[in-house]
Amino acid sequence: MYDQPEPAPRNLPESRLGKKIRMGTQIVAWAQPEIAPPLDVNGVHVWAWDLDRAPLDSDWQILSEAEMVRARRFVFPQLRDRYVCAHAAMRTLLGRYSGIPAGQITFASNNYGKPQIESDPDAQQIQFNLTHSAGLAALAVSWNYTVGIDIEQVRPIDSDVAAHHFSPHELLTLASLPQPQWLAGFYRCWTSKEALLKGEGLGLNLSLDGFDVEVSPQLPPALIAVAPHTNIQRAWTLVELKPAENFIGTLAIHDPAKTFERS
């Protein structure tokens, strides 16, 4: 298992960022994986890396057959290359934590598509979640906490997207924001919802408008309320992420110390 920082994996790009998040304490960041602290039982590591590069032969070599088939189905080379770079780096990082060679890691998915490591029973406890937007990817890893993560490149968005996916309370809050804060509020809400949805592992079986999250970019992200019909079953801590310029993200961490209450 991963006990001490190791040399940088060869197929991780040079432009990357790591963060260690301990429940109840501040976020600590590091620039290179060789100085990353060990992942302790109360921590979550978050990695972000650039996807806009040509994949190396070694990237392709550690992908599974299913991943290679999926990569080759992309019509546009840029999307194919981003997929390969995202999954190769994820495998490299998970290999460092689990002790399993990156190319030998196999995944199983729950009924709604959320993956977990199945190669080794000792590695199955590793919780992880991958996200990517435009040319950036991010991975959250933890031993004991279920995690969900979402990042989005900030770009103009039609207000109809919010109207179709946000709750009435969220829409009222979003409409009350000063116009310069509207876009940041939208992405604060969107990434919080997506991170929660991915953390719960329920896919489209979790209604986005069935729970309320904090919308204001001036306040910390939070799960505010859950409707009775919604499938959220756990209490969550949300953490704001700023993985790169012009990107907004949220990390959702299942916190067993918090009490879950429905509205």
C-alpha cells in the first residue's frame, strides 16, 4: 500500500496539482507527487492535471481493452487524446496508492455505473472519483470516505439550463445574485450537485431538483436540504475547488460524523 511519497509517475504530465484535505482541517497543496504526503485514514487527496497533450505509448499500454476500444470510438482526435490521458493518469495514481501495477488494475461498477477497484480485495476499500472538463482532469482519492468530484470550465451558459435542473429555492437564490456573480453562482450550484450525484453513485436515478445546495459564490458550498422523495441517503461535506484558472469545482465527502436529516 502507499505509505511514502514516490517518484513522479512517468505518464503524469508536468503541469499538475495535488491537494490533501483532512476532515476538519485546512487544505494543504503540493506541486509534485514526489512531495505528496501519505494518504492517511482521515484524508482525501485531490489531483488535477492537463489533458491537452499527445498520449505516450506508455499511456495506451496501461489501458484496459475496454478503455482502448472506447478511446478509438472518438471521432475527434482531441477528445480521444484527452480520454487516454485522463484514464492513464488515473490508473497511474491509483496504482501508487494501491500497490497494483497500473496496467493490471481492473474495475467493477455498481448498478448505476460508479467504478471501484476489483483487482485486489485490499484495494477495494480505496474510494475514488474522476472528473474532466475541457482540457483538465481531476481525481479524488480516499481510504475511508466515499467521494464525488466535479470540475467545470467556466463559460457562458443559458439560464434555461438552470431552470431545467435546479430546485425552486436554488433558482430564487440564483436570480437574487448581482449579475456579475450569476455565472459563478451557476457553476457553484452545478458542480455541487454533480459532485453529490457522483458521490452517491446513483447516476440519473437521483433527481437534481430534489435537493438544495448553496448557490452563492460568497459562501462555502453546502448541502442545505433534501426532499422526502430524493434518494440521498448520507450526510455530505462539500469543499470548494479551484483547480485551474477559469475552472470551478466541488468535492463531496461522505462524513459519517454528520447527522443526516431530511427537510
